[in-house]
Amino acid sequence: TSTARTYEKQAELMWDKIKNGGGDSAVYSLYGNKEWTRAVVNAYHAGNKDAAVAAVKKRVEVDGGGSAHLKGKGVDVHTWSHIDAEGGTSSGASVAQMNNSKFVQAIVAAAKEVGASPVVEAYQQHVHITIF
């Protein structure tokens, strides 16, 4: 559902994670408490989207970092419909609940089999796969 991202989209998704996915700690737990993540979080609280985009851009273009999505090496596989089809409830499902899904287990196993790095994420219930 999500592959390569622009700096703007990355900032937008990080802001959404703050607003709807657990607050500041949701961003820090996924990206770390680093200078660039603090800048994005502070820009969110200040309502300054341009500053958030600039922080993401600096992270990639100056510091040489950035998420797999920003480097075209990440993909998110949504799990909602599959969890629901298996009789579970996708809305608000935790990582532990998601890991009980046969679909999630299959995605994780397949990703590992080809040398990719999967991460099951409860926010928007998906499996993030970093492709090396």
C-alpha cells in the first residue's frame, strides 16, 4: 500500500502517526529520538509543515539517512481485510494479535525467506518490509 515516498508524504505520515497513532512516542519508537525526528515532532506541535518537510529532506540529502520508503526500498502490505477475513478484528489490533494471523505469518516468513526485513506494525495494521 505504500512504497517510495516524497519528503512531504513522509512528514504527513509522521504527523498522522502523532495525531492518530499514539502521540510523539509513536514516532520516536519507530524512528528513534534523533535530531530530525525531534524537528518533525516539534514542527507538528507548531503547525509548521514546511519545517517538518525540511527536516526529512535534510535527513536524506545532507545526513544520508532516511527510511527505506524514502530510498525506494520499503513496501507496506496492509493486513486489515485479511485479519478480518480470518475472523479477527483488524481495528485496533495489537502486534501480538496481528502475529496470530496466518496472513501476517505468511508475509513475514516470505519476506525473511528472500532476505528482506519485515516489521509488523499495529499503527494502521500493516507489515513493513525493507528490501535490501
